[in-house]
Amino acid sequence: MPTRKADAEWNGSLREGSGRVRLGSGAFDGPYSFRTRFEDAPGTNPEELIGAAHAACFSMALSAGLGRAGHNPTRIHTAATVTFDKVGEGFAITKIVLDCEATVPGIDDAAFQEQARAAKENCPISKALRGVENITLNAKLV
């Protein structure tokens, strides 16, 4: 299996500084700053990148599980909402909500929900994020 890389550079103080984050594949190269993380300035932030990774990983894991169960999906769309809060003296990701809509011919809702729960528990990004106490899933067949 390949090893993936990304890098980030930060210049200056926390509040006035800025940085760039780059994916090793070249698929993304963009700015981040105090304002993109703690306010609504244009650019990205670590939590947004974690959300994208989680949504992508969950969608792939769900597709794999459904396929193994004989129900190949037509479409899986997952949005991740990552909550970043002050906790004690520092900050933490306190909640992640995965909202998934999927089109899966020939499956009933109970079997779909079982596959969705398994994907949430077993995708590699979910496993890496086990320190987040509140990860919830809303999965819907459409």
C-alpha cells in the first residue's frame, strides 16, 4: 500500500501569521490562517480537511460493504460537519456528524442502516478519530 504525504508551512505569529497546506498528490494547495480556523475568512483549516477525509473514507467503506453484501450502490453522498470548540485551556474536535444519502437498488432500510453503521465504525478515518467522543451518523436511502 502506498504511503501518503501532505505538508504545511506556517509563517509568523498565531493571530497575524498565515500558512499553506499542500497535498502530496498536488490535488490541493491552499491557504490557512487564524481567521480561516476561528472565524469565517476564505481558505481552509485542519477541521475542514478532517471532515473531507472522513466523508470520503466513510463513503468508500460504505460502498465496499454494500458491494460485499450484493448491493452495489448507484450513488453515495456524505457530508461531514466537524465541531471545533474550546475545551478547558485548549481546543478540541468535540463532534462530527456524518450526513449520508445513498441510492442503493434492491436493499431495504434495515440492511442499509446496518451497512452504514459498520462503515462508520470501521472506515480507517473513523478509527483514527476514535478520540472524538461524539461521532454521529444520519444515513438515508434515496
